[in-house]
Amino acid sequence: MINDNVNAFVETFEIEGKADGPLAGLTFAAKDIYDVAGHVTGCGNPTWAETHAPASAHAAPVRTLLEAGAKLVGKTHTDELAYSLMGANAHYGTPTNSADPRRMPGGSSSGSVAAVAAGLADIGLGSDTGGSVRMPASFCGVWGLRPTHGRVAIEGTMPVAPSFDTVGWFARDLDTLTRTTAAFGLPTAAPTPPRVLLPVDLWACANEATVAAMVPLLARIEAALGPAVPVILAPEGLANWFEAFRVGQAAEVWQSHGDWVRAQSPRFGPGVADRFRIASELTPQMWEDARATRAKITRRLTQMLADGAVLVHPTGPSPAPFVNDDEATLNAFRNRALQMLCPSGLAGLPQLSMPAGIVDGGPVGFSVTAGRDREGQLFTLADIARRA
């Protein structure tokens, strides 16, 4: 029986995986946006849980891990309707960040990352729409992968913003992350890239101490592959990219859940309530403008990475905010972090975050981002970066 001393789980139970699967002997915890047969998918909100019946079948990602041999040990907390980035939940509390309990665990995959960081599960099944695997991985000092958008089956999962939504997963070590990725049918090795690109505008978003923590990993990559080439991702500014992401995500969130929100008047925490209100006020022209900007961004990144080049950069701006920070501080951090996280979401790119070090007692993550369907390159670079 799991001793959940970090408030990671909504409920604990056991469903055995296939005895001879490649993940046999490992356990996993599933974010409570994934259907598990016989259990209500609560999505971090009591009104949602009250208005939805137990699932009749497992979600595709849950089924994949069970068929690969991993044992499901429970469902984990999420930010409400997966529409946040910090890990706080006004109804169920905030899971503990075992790496630094003073700090937020990150969301919306808060319970899954907390379970992995605390050693309560080997694999944390999360999701990543705007950064909900990458940011928690950085905050809690674990490994996290966001695969290419659309490459992993997601049926049986609560939608957030479907053109951004991806399955994702956490592990405490690269070997487990690699095995899990292979179980989903994705490549975990590739030839070294012809170029390593250093997006200076992303690096500029990180504070000085966080940049310093990245230097040893970057040095290993450069020793193996040559100097990283400085590039500017967003000539018009990352704030412009973030605005296209913010509007596009919000419009799709309202398209997915607006009818339910109107019908049920759910109890939302303050930050989530504000985001749903803003989403409800978007005009069709705002969404159309955001889609046009997104298309330009996607073309730019696709061209930049067309020859197999990869981006290397900090995952986020700094260690996680503190649990006692006020809502204004958390929102300011969230907006800054999303400027760094939105490029992969906008273009549907795969990104791997790995532990990079400790800053002021809290973990920070180092990321590798590749072109679409090039997950293997991420693992090649990760293996180089982690070498002593």
C-alpha cells in the first residue's frame, strides 16, 4: 500500500500490467484526466467529478502502459481541468515538491510529478498542452518528455486544447524515461544532429543563476558536437509568440468546455476562474489572428530545424515559485515561463527536460527540442549531456 505523504494521489489502487511486457516490474501513476475503467475521471474539479460517470474503458495511454507491463498504482492530482502551470488546486491542495518542499511542484501534472519525485511510482503519466510535463519536471528535478503533437494516441483523455494537447511522462532517471518512450513506440536513439542551436532569446528569459546551472550540460554537448550556434527564435519577440499561444489555447479550452461551464457553473479556484472568464470573452477575430501567427511560427521553426538541428536551452526561468507566493506572483512567473515553453506547443515539437542542477535549493531543468517526429535526437543529446 502506498504511503502518500506528498498528496500526489486522488485515489490509490492496483491494476496489474502484462506479465511479460518490457515495463514489467515498474509502476506508474496516471494524471486524473485519463480514463481508468470503473473510476471517475475527476479532472481536478469537484463539479466535474459530480457530473461525470465512471469510465467504461481505459484511456489509450493507460492501456499502452498496462500492455507494456507497468502496474497502475493510482490516479493523481491535477490543476483544475489541466488549465494551469503551478500545481496548486483550490479544492484538493498542492502536492509536495520532494526536491524542495518550500516550492510549487508545477502543473497541471502536479500529482504525477510529485509521485515520481517522491519515489511512489516509477513512471508518472502526465500531459503537456503548454508545458505541463516540462515545467513540473524542471521544478521537481526529474526527467520529462513531451513528444511530437499527435504522435501518441490520446483517446480517453479529457481535452484541454486539442491542437496543443500531448501525452507526456516523467521518470527519475533516463533509463526509465527511455524504456517508457520505447513502450509508446517512439524512437529513443538517432544520429547526432548536424547543428546545435542556442536560442538566445530563450536563454535571456532565465535568471543568471539558472543560466550558470546549465553550463556543464551545454559544455558536454559542445565538447561532443562542436560549438552551439546562437539564433533568435522570435525576431518579433517571445511575448508575441506567447500571446498567440495564450489566445489559441484559451479559444480551444472554451470550445472544449464552454457549454459545460455555462450549464454547471462549476466552482473554480481564482486563477482558473479568471482564465475561463477570459477565454469566454475571446472574439472569433482574435482566434483567427492567433492561428495566423501560429502558422508563421510553425513555418519558421520547421525551417530552422529542417536539417535535423536541435535547440538547447533552459526549461524555465528559475526554480519553482514558493508555495506561499501570492496569486499575482504566480501569474507573473507563469507568463514568463510560458514565453519559454510556448514554441514547442505552437509548432507541435518534441522536447525533453532533464535535471540540470540546484539553484537556491530548488531544481532547474535543461531542455533539448527537436523537429517533429525526432524524439530519438532528444535521447541522443540527453545521453551526451548527462555524461560525467
